[in-house]
Amino acid sequence: MIELKKSVRDLKPYFVNEIPYRVKLDANEGKNYLIDENLLIEGFQSNIYPDSDSQLLRENMAAFYSVKKENIMVGNGSSEMITTVINGFCEPGDKVMGFVPSFSMYDVYCKLACAEYVKLESNDDFSFDLDYLVERAAEEKPKVIIICNPNNPTGNYIEKDDIIRTLDKLNDSVVILDEAYIDFGGDSCVDKINDYENLIVMRTLSKAFGLASIRMGCLIANIEMVNQLWKIKVPYNINTLTQYVANKAFEQVEKVKEFTSMIAELRDDLSEKLAGLGIKTYPSKSNFIFIYNETENLFDKLNERGVLIRKFTGDLEGYYRISVGYKEENEILLKELEDII
């Protein structure tokens, strides 16, 4: 058997556990509120390749994000775009820098590119020390720096002024600002792409738009940066069905704003009630809440009652991430927690 390259041989396959549930609060999906489940597509021709440049979709995204379509490249989730950037700029042995804990796949994407992921520890409250990032970047000289804001899984949010202050000092690295959860609170830096030639902002339809199943995300950057990355873009990477559904979603952006506002209110209410149960909660600007609790086998006990949340191990033993559900889902979670704790 021919083996994979050395940098990826020790990776563990990512399998999703198929656990029966009543309430699913473990994966940070949004809700299906934009697309009819009985969707029919008129004029669909399965034998014709999709629009390789996703022209209409990029026009709709440009209107939503207040940029030009030339500032946008779309991918199968923002993950494809993050991978594209790392592969595009990193030779084997080059460095990528980011804080931990954060999105665990950043490390995997670096291994796929034979790049070294330099991990900076967060503060005790899981906030990011941006001055330390600038200091270490000067020492390590990473090709790419990744900042997840709001951060997954902790929910930590960096104020826009602090992001800008940091960008002013990071001139020698490509900076990926992963804004997958920014729609639920906080201020995007999309409007800064023309001020910083090294800035790439990632956005997704998986969270606020509730379209995780269609795998749609994009990168937003200055035109010169996008043109450069277009050289390594996979042709026809977005299928016709995905483009169609995404375009339908952008016809309903007012619903998206209503949904994200509702989830933010439910998040704050749920966080307060979790704290009332004696559970340590962390501030969040996302569609989830990061918690700590020492109850033994909390994850398994909730699973047995049909409630799924995300657990962590190792240095994060005892920490959990709870996606914010609808009011009735949150009430089921709270009732079961009250019985368990």
C-alpha cells in the first residue's frame, strides 16, 4: 500500500457519531428557515457543468457584504477557502500561526500543506493576547496567521479596533480572519479588505443562514489578492444545486437578520439560566456557549436523555460547547441539566 505523505499519516479520520437525539445542540448548525424542504428547481440540467465562477452567487454575496464580486471567491464551506490560502502560500516547512484552543481543523489543514502550525496559548479566560501574537510573529515569521473571531469553541470576541491595531503591525504575513460566527454579534472587518493587502476575511452560510448541508462559504479580500488565489482555485468547485439554494437564501436576507437577532437573545437568556444552575459560562458573541462543569459523565448522561452537546478532552476536560437552540430546545436542555447536576 502506498502511504500518504508523512505530515498526514498520523491524522485520525473524522467520523460523525450517529447518535439518536431529541435535541441536537452539538454542531453549531443554524436552523432550516430559508429553504422549502420540497424544493424543486426549474430548468435544472444535470449534464451541464455549473458556472465555474459562480457569477450570480458572487453578485448576491457582494451586495450582502457591501463589496464587489471581484473581492469574493466561493468554496465548499469557508474550510475549502482556508485550505486554499494555506496551500497557496506555504511551502513545506513554512509556518502558520494561531491561538489555541480554536477551530481544530486549522492544524489539519496545515499538515495537509506540510506546514507547521505554531500554537499560541490563550489567556486563562480564553481571551487572545494580540500583543503576544505580534511579538511571536516577529520571531517566527509565519507565512499565514489565523484569527478566529468570534472564536470557536470558546466564543471569545475581539473588538474591531483591537483587530485593526493588530493588522497595523502584521505586514509580513497573510492574515486570515475567520468570521464564521460574526453575524451573531460583533463588528465585521470586511470593510477593511482594501486597507490591508494581506487581509483575507472568511464567511460562511453554515451558521447564520442555516445552510450547513450545502457547504457554502467564501473568502473576501482585495482584488489583487483574489486574482492571485484564483490561480489555484479548483474549476467548477460549486455545484449547480448549491449555487441555486445559496442564491435563494440571499433573496431573504431580512429573515437572516431576524434569525441572528433571535439567536443572540436566546443565547444570552440560556447563558444566564445555565449560570443559575451553577455552571460556569464564558461570554459569547456566537451561536453557542462555552461552559465548564465538573459533573461526572455529563456528556454521556445528556446523550442518554437524547440531548447532544459537544465535549472536549485533554487540556479542556470538563469543558463543553452548547449550540443555542430554539426556546423549546433550550428548555429541554435546561430541564435535563437540572435533573443531572
